[in-house]
Amino acid sequence: MEPIKSFSGRVVALPVDNVDTDQIIPARFLKITGKTGLGESLFCDWRADAAGKPKPDFPLNRPEAAGATILLAGDNFGCGSSREHAPWALLGFGFRAVISTSFADIFRNNSLKNGLLPVVVDSAAHAELFAMVARNPSVELRVDLASQALELPAGRVLSFPIDSFSKQCLLAGVDQLGYLLRRQSEIAAYESTHPPRVQA
């Protein structure tokens, strides 16, 4: 998992509320157990018509979306069923962060465990960001996880919340298992100070 410290990136705006995980990555792709290639299927039922031809007006199909690393989403992003494939697909497309006013808990947790940063902003800042992208589709934002800051082009800084454990894991580029494996020597030292339990 790639560490997230700070990065700048262009933004794709998807002004749709209550986007569920079946829209992010349809259920027919859940048979896939690997992450490779899932980015190509991100929002596939919205990105293409019935014949599989890309819809030019869909935000991810527009030229300015190429290389974008930040998705600006509507309220309650990632609702619906639980599937790690949703953050896998977003990461596979190239996104490193998603901005919204709220995320479904399971989606947020799956994202944090897989290296996708969910950034929560208030409704006023959310509306401001959408207006900014509408004025300039090539606008770039800077995300600094260490300081939990989202920096806008004019220098304005928005803070965002994240729990300390997830922050530590993302900064180090590890998941929960990786966090434990990095501390094997500490765990072994702790265990050595406690005699094994005697079975009754």
C-alpha cells in the first residue's frame, strides 16, 4: 500500500448524492479477487451506454479527468452493500482521496484499510469546492494528511478529521495486519514477560 503523506492533484466532480457501492463497482465484478484492472470498471454502468460506448458527458470520461487523483463526491458517498472492490476500483482508476460531506461507515473503513483517503468537509466548503471545479475543471488541491489539511488554490486551508490509528497506518502505508507485523519484536518482548497460562 502506498503511503499517503501529502500530494497535489486535479479534481473530478461527481455531484450525485447517495452513490452506492453497486454504482461504484457493479456486483458482477465481485467475482474478481484481485485488484488489477478494476479501475477500468469504475462506474461502468454510468460511464458507458448499453453498447459499451463511453458517454462523453460523464465526468470521468472528460479529458480533464485523465490523471485526476481526487474525487469530489456528493453527500453520503459509498452507501449500500459492503465490498472492498469499491475502494479498489477508485484506487485503480487513480484516485487517492475522495471528498464528501459524509461517507457510509463500511465504505469509509474499507477505504482507510486500502489506502484511499476519505476527506469530510462541511456543507459550505463542499458547495464552494463544487463551484471552484465548475469554474476551473483543471483546478488542483493539495492534501496533507500529516496536518489533516486540504489546501485550496488561493491558500485557504480546510481541516478534516481522521482517527489517529488510521492516520498512522496511512502515513506508513500499511494496513492493520501490516501494523502488527511491524511490531513483532515488541509483541514478542511483551509476551516474554508473561509466563504461559497453565491449563487447569
